[in-house]
Amino acid sequence: MPIRVLNPQVVARIAAGEVVERPASVVKELVENSLDAGSSQISVEVKGGGVSLIRVTDNGAGIPSGEVELAFDRYATSKIGNLDDLESISSLGFRGEALPSIVAVAQVDMVTCATDERAGTYLSLRDGVIAGQRSQGRSQGTTVMVRSLFRKIPARLKFLKSVATENGHIANVVSQYALAFPEVKFSLFLDGRVALRTPGSGRLIDSIIEVYGVEVAENMIELKGEATAPSPRVAGMVGSPKVSRSGWGYLSFFVNRRWVNSRPLARAVEEAYHGLLMPGKHPIAVINISLPAQEVDVNIHPTKSEVKFRNERAVFSAVYRAVRQALTEQVPVPQVEAAVTKPIFPSATRGSLSTSTTDIAPSPAPSPTPAASLPVLRVLGQLDNSYIIAEGPDGLYLIDQHAAHERVLFERIEHQRSRREIEIQGLLEPMTLEVTPRQEALLLSHYQDLAEFGFAIEPFGDRTFLVRAVPALIYNKDWSGMLRELLDSLSEEGDRGDWAEGVARSMACHSAVRAGQALTDAEMRELVQQLEQSATPHTCPHGRPTMIHLSSGQLKREFGKT
Ligand code: ADP
Ligand code: MG
């Protein structure tokens, strides 16, 4: 094919792909426009996971009737005018790409009325071109309706997940902006149901109550901005170590109130919690970093969700200091001591064991096709309160107690579920489970499926569920943490993988003995015996190895004997 310039329709669709990845991207762009317009009330209505309808209504500045059509042109924006403006962006939008991108992949209607105008304007766009325009009454503000998203782009449509998952992403976007703008009244309706409503009081804690629930809100600690160092200023709230979570999804960062993803910032916060959280736990934090617009470049990605700081080190250390200071004033450090090692082997032996394992056992199973079943093993002791040392007919076995127990429980749960034999434990009093809007969307579509695993859960309104019974296996464990983690993993993984298997895996993980837990000889023997009977003893349900096997031959080679 000869070289040709693509026709404008193709160009528009390619460009749209960078901005509009999924329904939640549309919600993000429209909410950002409403915020840029100075709205104090923003309502988001969604049907069918955002594919059927997304309607965002605000009471912001509106668009003057003479400019409505122009707003849908590519690179048309009222927010910046020249190159200098690009150096110091104070609005959320500035690229003039969102409306044209949405129009390229959906049917769009807009009604808007600007300040000082008596009548508003209605504009409708079909397949990227204006299909109708007239004046229409409306109070000041803008409503954008997006219908049939991706209908003409089967490739995109195919990659969308279930309605529940897309709703989860949308709920997350609105939640994040509700946290960033506590002075704005947000409401989110998913298929007619209120998923989130914030009071717009201007107090961050009120938004946190709505997004994360009262229990979390009661355990949030306010960051004190450093008065002496005006830039960067770090404000917001972080969770006390008591309300940590198992996922990463509870860290919200805003730079000049723009919601951003940043691994380095997450690391700075995580570092500040060093020694305060149990292994595998992550903090909850809502942090806004304010700094002069010239100090940060927001123009590095079409979705504007990543930023570059001129002085990264200064920003990260300001975040670290602010969080650490808030935490140390609240909790004595360190709260969680490293697990004390039980001296089973003299230290010299342990040392040589650990060096040799790094050489010998980087792969999960030493032989390419490990024998499916385990030989009978003799327990020798426990290492680091985490590993069981055992001897078999052919050498030494180092068994990860948590991973091994997970494997055993996983098979037991799957077996019992298939026979409808899961033991259920009723709660003396029903307990409530508060979830985030995103988790709610998922739990609403899955709570009935949880019954076969022994959970009796019902919706209780207002992002709360009533739990009447739980599987006996995790009755004494952190089952609410397990449910939250399960929902988070569902939204992260989308709909991949088998849902039932995910539940069984999550239950097994939360009921299994932890690393750092001392076991009696009898407990270790029992666990090893159960593992011997497992169908696939070498890996945990997540696919990680349960054990390292050093054969007698490998040991001899290590010690230089032939
Ligand atoms: P950008 O936000 O980058 O400027 P958009 O394509 O999102 O680009 O929007 C184009 C223009 O339309 C904006 O610059 C703004 O002037 C106007 N606009 C869009 N949405 C709204 C709204 N909800 N209220 C007022 N003006 C809006
Ligand atoms: Mg915009």
C-alpha cells in the first residue's frame, strides 16, 4: 500500500483510544471538566456498566452558546492559550481532547447554559458529526449524556469486563475525586441505585466516611503540613496501622488535586509505615501534594494520570516526613517486632542452609516433573517460625508452613463445596460489613454466590452488608478482611479466572497458619501428613512453591563430596 495520510475519522478513532480506554475513562474526563468549570454539585448516572449510558450533570460555569460546537473540536480548549500556559497548568484538563475523543466512540448529547445567558444550548452528535442543535432551557451548568459507548468498535467492546467490574472502576474514579474535592457534592447512581453521595462539606473526613466507611474514618490521622516549608505542602489523612488493608488500592494521591498514579509516592508512604504494619498489609492514605504548577509536569500522558516532579526527591521526602510524623505521634514505634527466631539449628548451620538454597532452588520444583505426591516425611523442627524442616527418604525438605497449609485447606474447601458439605458458623449477632463503592458494585452481583461457601450475606443499603453466617473455617479469622481482599482482587483481575476458585483460594489464604507463628511438633506433623495426602503438594493455590527439596545428592555436591 502506498503511504497516505489517514482520513480524519480514522485519526479521530486512533486518538480516542488513548483517552477513552473504558467507561470509567469517560466518567473521569467528564468529572474533570465539571470540576474545572467550578461546579459545587456533580451527579454521575451510569447504566449497563457505562456502555448504555453515562450522564454527568453539573452546576458549573457552562459553555457560552457560541462555543458549544467548538468544544467538540480536537485541541479546542478554554483552559490554556499559549506555550507559557502549558508550563503552569492549574486546571485538570488542558489538552482539548476529551470531548472529541468521546464523540469518536459514542453518541453524545449535551445541554449547557453559561453564566449570564438566558437560554441554554442543546447539541447532539451522532457518529462524530453534529446531528442537532437548538436552544433549550436549563439552569446554569452542563449535562453530558454518553450513549452506546464503543458500539461501533467491537474490538473495544470485547475487552470490557462485566457490568459489575466496569461499575467498580467507575465507582473508584468518582470516589477518588470525591476524596480530592470534599467541598463538592458528588452523587453516583449505578443502574438507579445510589452508590456514593458526599455532603460537599469541605471536610475531607466527611468524604472518607462516605467512601471508606465510619470504621476507617474513625481511625484516620490528619497530616500536619509543615509550616516552615511552604513547598511542597503535604496535606490529607492516613490510616492508623489498625485499619490496614491487604491490597494496594487504598492509597490516593493528588497533585494540586489531580488524581495521579505514582509508585514512588506509594513507596514513600509505605516506607513511613515501616515496622508498623504486619507483613503483607498496606496502609490507607489520602494525600494531596500542593506545589507551584511550574514544579510539576502533567503533560506526559493523554490520560493525565501520571506526573513528573521537577524535584522528585524533595516531594518524596516531604511525603515521607509528613506521614511518618503523623504516625509516630499516634503510635509508639516499632509496634510490630520481627518474629523471634526459635533456635532449632545452631546459627552456623542455618547460614549455610540459606546460602545453598539460593544456589540450588530458584525454581519452584527442583526436578522438571516433580513426583505428584510426597513421600512420608519426618519433621525435624521449625525455622524462623515460618518453615518446617523435614527429612524424607531422599534428603531434606524445607516447607513453607503458610503455603503448605493453604494448599491443604484449598483442596479441603473445594472438596467440601463440591459435596455441599462446607461447615457454616452462624454469628451470635449479625455483623455489618462496610465496603467501598467499588467493592459494593462487585458484592451486589456476587453475594448470593458466596452462600455455597458458607457465607450468609445480604445487602443492607448504604454500602453496608449484613453478615449472618460465615464458613466455620474462618469464623475466628479476619473474614471481613478476606471478603474485602476478595472483592479487590476481583476488580483488579477483572473477570479472569474462575470466580469459585478465587473464593476458595482467598478462604484458604486467610485461614491458613501465618508465617511467624510458632507451631508445636504435633501441629507440624499433622500439617505435613495432610500435605502428603494432597493431590498437588508442591505448589500453593496461587502457584507459589510450598517447599524446597534438597536431595542427598545435591547436599553432597554442596559440601564438596563426591
Ligand atoms: P479540556 O478539558 O482539555 O479543555 P475537553 O475536550 O474536555 O478539553 O473540553 C473542551 C472544552 O469544553 C473545555 O475547555 C471547556 O471550555 C468546555 N467544557 C467541557 N465540559 C464542560 C463543563 N462541564 N462545563 C463547562 N465547560 C465545559
Ligand atoms: Mg477535559
